[in-house]
Amino acid sequence: MADPKKFIADLKGYKKDSIPEKTLKKLKKQYISDVNFQPDIIKTVSNAGRGICLWVRAIDGYADVMKIVRPKQIELAKAEGQLKIARDQLSVKEAALQKIRD
């Protein structure tokens, strides 16, 4: 943290979507489950520490939510792909039907 601006930029650019499951489990075990790892408790010692605690808890919460959302995003992408194929096929059939009518 010798360079606070770089540290903040690193936090903002953190690749939160590619955190290994092993790291997330370790995070929960060592920090999230610790009753003293609370922003209000840490604030009594360090306001910067409070901010880091909030960030870590936010990343943990994000990871939990993404475990539910990511499979749904994959299914949505598959469904959208199938819809595009169906629409393309329909468009071809409509064009052929229009030629017959003309």
C-alpha cells in the first residue's frame, strides 16, 4: 500500500469473476466467519481497514450471488442462441412463402 492510488486501481480492476473456489472457501473460513471481521469493529482500529473489510465482504457476497446467477446466464445464452436459429429458419420460410405468393 505504498502507492494508495495504485492500490485503489487494483481493487477496482480486480478480476472478481475468476476467483478460484479454493480461495473463496479460505476467505470464508479465515475472515468472513470471524466475528471480529466486521466493518464497525475494524473501524475502531483503522478507517482504511474498514474499507478493505467492506470490499472483502462485497467480493464474498458477489461470489455467492454469481454461483446462482452464472448458470442462469449460461442457460439464457443457450436459449438466445436457439431463438436466433428459430427466427432465422422462420425468416427463410417466410421469404419462401412470400415468393410463392408473388
